[in-house]
Amino acid sequence: MRRLWRDIKDHPFSAALFLVYWLAVWGAHWYLKWNGGIPTAGLILHLLAPVIAGGLVGWWRAPTLEGLLVGRGHLAGGPLAAALVIELDIVLLFGTDQLDDVLHGKWPGVREWLVEGFFEWLEWSVAFGIFALGLGLIGAYAGAKLARVAHAGANQ
């Protein structure tokens, strides 16, 4: 986790671009009122965020010719970044639904929420968390490969 935070601090421009993308997806999500169900395009944009996060970490940590001995774990941060992104998405999805219920006077009560809402959130969180690990690994691998190609092209 420390290494991921250090990567973000070392690459503020690309991290800020990712944040702008992620906020734009959520802005569109809330603006279009996708509460009744996310359209296919929205789901693709949401599921692209973990791939991009993993790709950024793979790119940032891609071993160079000088750092091949140190570059062991360059793919490990991708799934972590992807899982963090998707879990934050799940928290925001369920949190905004709960907040909407509270604001419209439909709050069922704590006991009903614990029985229904919490376990539903837990199911989605675990399912998408596992899925995000795979998406992040794919993104990290692609990012590392693209970084190697870019570094090789720059050295010629």
C-alpha cells in the first residue's frame, strides 16, 4: 500500500488524469440518474476504471533494463489498485442508494438494513473485488508491456 501511494505521488499528472476520468464517469452516472439500473455503456466505463488503474501501476513499475533485478513485483500493485477502485465504486453505489432512501423518507430502519442491505453490499463487494483483481492484473500486464515497448523505442 505504501508503494502504491508512493507511485501516485511520483506520477501526479497521470494519477490526476485517472482521477478526472473516474470523477467524469461518476458525474455522468449521477447526472443521468442511472439508479434504476446501469446501462451497458455505463457498466463498461465503470469496469474500465480498474483496468486503467492496473495499467497505470504496471506502467509506473515496469522494469527497465537497469532495474530488472529490482523489478520483481511490478505486477502486484495493479490488482491492488483495481480492487481499491472497484471497492470504492461499490461503496459509492450502495451508499448513494442508502442516502437517497434517507432523503426521500424510505429508510427501512437499522435492523432491516443490516439484514438486507449489508449482506447485499457484501455479496457485491466480494464478487466485484475478485473480478477487479483479474482486471487489474490484465491492466498491469498490458501497462508493463506497453512501457517496455515505449522504453525500447526511446532507447533506439
